[in-house]
Amino acid sequence: MLVSKNKGTSLLRSSEKRSLLRFLALYFILVTMILLLLGIFYYQSQEKLMFSNQRTILSNYANRQVKALKQLHSNFPHRTIYPRSIKYRSAIYDIEGNEIFSLLKHDNIRFDKEIYRVGNSIQFLKTLDDYYLGTKYLFIEVDEDKSWYKETMSNILAFGTLTLIVLIIFGLFFVSIFLRPMRNSIMLLDDFIKDTTHELNTPISAILANIEMMDTSVMSPRNAKRLSRINIAAKTVSHLYQDLTYLTLSHNRESKDEWIDMKQLIGDRVEYFAILAGSKKITFELDLKESAIFIDGVKIARVLDNLISNAIKYNKRNGKIFITLRKSYLQVQDTGIGIKSKKVQDIFERYTRFNSSEGGFGIGLNIVKSIIDEYNLQISVESVIDVGTTIRIDFTKGTLDG
Amino acid sequence: MVKKVVLLGAFCITMLGAEEVQNVYERNCIPCHRYAPASLEKLFMVYLKTYSGELSLKGALKAFLKNPTESDSLMNNTFIENFSVKDKTTLTDKELDEAIDTYWELYDVRKKLK
């Protein structure tokens, strides 16, 4: 199977990214809400200003209309033509709110507000003391001049956007300040591991090479058992060394992708870990079908080693490890202590361990995840406390070999 | 002779019909106000200017007609000095309502404004 690589890696841990994104989202929402509120206040103040200007004009119209009504009242019924103007429309209502006469465009009048907007019109209410023609309420209506609205909205949009951009830049600056101590401590740990790793290489290689050369057939069973323990310990250190080397150095190394026979690779790695598994009386049950993927051999070996190593480390004595290989997926299942469901999502974080009683730096699954992400593979974890953990890798992307 | 009887009969029927056509307002209001210096129409406009709405106007008018006082009268002092306040109505509530409704219908400005 050919897998496409995703080189989009970042210096930030995913938990840092999550925190950063949460902070930014919260900050963005907060800033937007504050700006929205300011925008609303600004809009309301502009609207008030417009109403204030209109009130003066409409009040003059209303006074003019009252005079005309007074004249009509005294001449009624000899003159019955309701006074009209080209500048405004008007309506008269009696004390009980019943219409006497109306020229308004919008009939949904309000008796509780002096000036208000209805559709595209502004209506002004004047209450009369002398009820000419029975008029208690006089309404004056004019078409609204929308120029203030356009100007206000464009001001809100322009200043709002500009302020938002400035505040987001400030937010990013603050985030970088807040994250600096956290990043420094991680870099310090990385540097320490990197420096230590260099010093581990030669002694581990020497121990492993000498163990391989020793002839166990001439040893007493007790010595052979001791040698086996030394072998296990050396391999554990070797495994840790390889993880640390990968973590500190291999990120910058150019990948050498090739077709990897997964069945053969799993067989090799199981054999490599057989002694370690044997020390806890753990047995492997393999169900392997032919499968090949196009990937860097070192990287897929790191994935397998870490999955098997964890399955041994967190398994019970006399436990089992089931490894299933199909053309499109690989599954490693153990009969171990399991992981709490709320912790499952954090297991791929660097320096996170399932159980503090076990040794290690908590970097194995972080390496697995980084390789899985680099090749766009899918990984899923299912775990039940005291039953075991199942990790499955799907080779869903790319094309099948042949 | 027969012709005379028929003519007399026709006259009586016409007179009786004319009596029936006149409503409470026409029978009880117009006869007195015909000789008053302020017409009923002018009085209506004064009431309208003071009370504005139909219910308010009718209510105030009814209360005044049932118990007319100088303080409740809308007429000016000169008018009252010359003509005094009118007497209490002798009409029943129902008749009074009917007369006031007719008065309102007759001079309601809503129907006349153009």
C-alpha cells in the first residue's frame, strides 16, 4: 500500500495547540462581543442624534398642522377638506385611540412613543390639549433619510474590523508570551534527552553485541538465565535509546520510503521482544495475512516496537498479546490494565504515561502518532479497565500494492 | 260622500305616518334648540373639542342632560346668564341614549372629512 506523507509538523504539542486555539477562540469571541456591544451603543447614539434632529423638524410640522386643524374646526362643516402638505403626511386620532382621519403610509402607529421608525418612515406623535375635530393624538409621518444609517454602518464595519485585527495581533502576542515558559521547559527536557542519548549509544551497542556473541550452550542454566536478564535489560535500554534518537534526531532525517512486508516485519519484532515478553510469561497470538505498505522501514519499526513494548509493559503476568494483520489494517491487543476512557485522548501526548508505576518517559506513543500523522494513516484506541487495550492502525490512504 | 271619506282616511294615515317617522332626538331636542342662539351643530363641535372621543362625548352629554349644572355646562357665562341652565331631562335612559346616538351620527366629523 502506498501512503502519502504529511510533513506538516509543528513545534507545538497538540495540547498546547488545543490550549492556544481555545484561548484564541475565547479571546476572539470576547473581543467580538465587546466590539459588537460598542457598535450597538454607537448605532443607538447615532439613531438618537438622528431622532433628535428629526424631532425639531417634525415638531414644527405638527404645530403647523394643529393650526390648520384649528382653522378647519372653526369652519366646519362649511369646509371639510383635511389639511395636507407635500412635506409630510399626517393622521388624527381621538382620545379613545380611534382614527378620525389618516393619510399615513404605515397604519401601525404607537401611542407610547414620541418619535419612532416604522418601515422606511419616521412617525412623530403630538398630543393636543384642545381637541380640534376631536383630535387628541396627531401623527406626523415623513420618509426616513437613510444616509445616517449607511454612514453609521460603514463606520462600525471599518472601525470594528480595524480594532478586531489590532486586538487579535495583541492576542497572538500575549499567547506567545504565556506559552514561552512552557515551551522553554519542554525544550530544556528535549535538550537534556538529546545530550544523554549521545552518551548511551556506544555502551548499549557494546553490551548487545557481546551478549549476541556469547555461547549460552556452555553456560550453566543459572548463568544462562542471568545472561537472558541482561539481554532483556539491554534491549529495553536499546528500545528507549532508539525512541530517544528518533525523537531528537530523526525528525530532521530524510525518509527512505520503500515497500515493507508487514508480515515479515511483525515476525521479526515479535521475535526481538520474545525474551522481554517471556520475562512476564506473556504469549503472542499472531493472526497475520499478507500486507505491504510504502513507508520508511525505520519509522514503521518504531511504530511496531512501541505498540508491542507498551503491550508488554502494561500487560498482566501470564497475559496475551494478539496481533492481527490484514491487507488494510494492523491491530495490537493486550490483556493489560487498560486506560481510563477520559485519558485515552491524551495517550499520544509526549511525556504522558498510562501508569506512573511503570518506567519510561512517555514518548513512545507520541512517536507512533507523529509517524501515523506524517503518513496520513488512521489510528484508533479502545480500552477497558482491567480487560485490555486495543490499538488499530488503518492503512486507508494510498493505493494497494499490485 | 265616498270621496270625502277616502280623502279623510288618507290624511289621517299621512299624519300618523309622519308622527312615527320622527325619532326621539327630533321630537325632544330640535323643538327647543330651534330657538336657541347656538345651533346643535355648533354645540356638537364644542363638545367634540372638549371630549374628543365618541364614548367620552356621549357619556359627558348624557350625564349633563340628566343633571345639568352650571359648572358642567360648556356654554359661556353670558349665555347662561341670559338663558340659564336647561332643565333636567324627562327622557328615560333608553330614550336618552337613542337621542344622543342620533345626534352623534348626524354630526360625526369622520363621515364628512375629505
